[in-house]
Amino acid sequence: MNYEGNQPDAVAKRQRAFSRLLARTMVLVGLLTVLIVGVTLALGFWLGKHFGNGPLWTIGLLVGSIPVTTAVMYVVVRRAARGVPPPPPAESQQD
């Protein structure tokens, strides 16, 4: 059953476009977060082996990647928010 059957086509199209934009943004943020954490872990393990001081590099880089990941998420979400069109003007109801 189509739940959007009683809505005008323009409203249904806007909702579908917004849903797709939201889904793409969430997937992109998730993948970028996994990528940043993966690179940080690999680099931390390699530096720990290279310098022989165990997990210190890994822990330090993971803690340091938190603000980087947050900044990347902020930039991605702000760019995605630019793609959201403003809502149509509300119709005035006169009784």
C-alpha cells in the first residue's frame, strides 16, 4: 500500500528526495568514520612496532582522531544540509 497516495506528487517527491539525501549522508559519515579509525589503528600499530613502545601510539592516535572524525562529520553534514531545499510556504487558513 502506498502511504503517500493522498499527498500531492510534489510533496511526495520532496520527501523521497530528502530520505535519499539523509540515507546517503548517514552512509557517508559511517564509512568516513570507519576509514579514519582504520587508518588510525593501522598507523598506531605500525608506529608501536617500529618504535617498540607497545600500544602507546595506537591509544594516542585514537584519542587524537576523535576531533578529526567530529570535524569531518560536521563538514559532511553541513554540505548535505545545503542540498535540502527550503519548505514550501505554508498556506494560510482563513475561517
